[in-house]
Amino acid sequence: MVHTCFDGQVYLAGAALTLAWWLVLLVRHRQSRWRTTLAVVTALAGGTALLVLPGFFAGSAGDVLRTCLLVIVLPLMTVSTVPVGALLPFQRWSAAQVLASPLIATVITPILLAVYFFTPLWTLVVAHAALYLLSFPAFFTLGLLLHAGLKGSAHETTSVALGMQALLSVGELVFDAIPGMVMRLSTNVIGGDYWARTPQLARHALDNQSWAGAILWFIADVSDLPIIALVFVRWMRVDAAEARQIDALLDARERKAQSEEPGS
């Protein structure tokens, strides 16, 4: 059975699945009361945004906003509020560790969005209720995989690598905008088999797509700002830890040299 991507029951079920998955991450790890409160409030705010905001836009614009919320915005909100321990399941496998590296994630995110929006995959997902429903938790999980490394892990990287990540993140401000720019400036309807399937939708399909491109462009660039902030905070933390280790090593060598001096 074919559904529009804004079918009320399917959309509510998908949003509920996503919010439930988010809350599971919160309750699996104990933390202070104020941090738990902040995380729950953030989850409810993210769930409300997912329920409300796409409804203000028709056609492709609404689904682009939904996808950006699931892949970029909500995962960033989650990573910013949950403890590192809650994100470890997304870093256990080698493939997940590669995806979670900001060096990789900042490059692969716009590529994945381009593959989804500019291929028949988008039409396939929005045209079938089951795929559309499963896309909610799938996109959210993918976003967590891509952004989990921003907060660090038990196997912390070096300050040099984090410095490279910070520089690359700044450069990604341009790269991330490419899918949105293409959609915004295109004169052909992307996913036209679905968005232009009726005269009413076809009449406004290109206008909706322009809105969709503007949304994707805006979110992709704005979301880079907290990514850059998280990477810089992590960079300073690791650099300070490395400095303490070097100081401790030098102090140990100095004490050893003094103890080996004649007459000491």
C-alpha cells in the first residue's frame, strides 16, 4: 500500500520509535540529577521538533527537514547531553569506530545525504509505509554512529589528530552545503516520480524542492558549528592530558638522574 510521507499514523509511530530509542540511551547509564533532567528535556524538545516542524512544510521540503533532524540535529543533541558510556555501543565495532571519527563523519555525512536524496532510494522510502516507518530509527541510529566520536571514547586520539579534525571541520562548512545547494538551485524535480505524481503536487514540486534545498543547506552549515565546538573542547582536553603526561615523565627522569648522581 502506498502512503504519502506525511501519513499521520505512520509519522507518529516513527517519531515515537525514535523518541523511545533516545530515552533508552538515557536510562541505561546513571548520571547526576541535573544532567539527567537536561538530557530528558533535550530529548523531549527534540521529539517535539520532529513532530511539529516538518508539518509546516509541504512535499519534499517537509521530508528533507525530517531527514536532517534525524541524521544531524537530534544525534548532535543526544551526543551533547548523554554520558560517553551511553555512546560506547556505537564505537565497539571497527566499522563504527571508523564512521565515528570526525575526520570521516564530516566527509561522509553530505555524501550519504546526497546518495539518499539524489537516487531512487528517496522515492522508494517515502512511497512505502513500512520503509518510511523504519527510516526513523534507522536514520537516528546512523546519525549517532556518525557523531558519537565527537565526545571521545576510551581509546582517545592524539592532540595532533584532533587538530587536523578541527581544521577539517572548518573546511566542511563548504563541503556540507553542496547537497543543499544542488537541490536549491536545480531546475528539475528530484524524486519526481513521487513528488509530481498528482497535478496538485506537480504544480508546487519545484517550489517545495527549493525550500527543501534551503533547509538542507542551512542545517548542514549550522550543524557544523557545534561539531567544531565539540572537537575544539576535546582537542583542548586531550592536549592538557598529554601535557600532564609529558611533565610527569620529565619529572620522573629528573628524579632518576638526581638519584644516580655521585654522593646523592
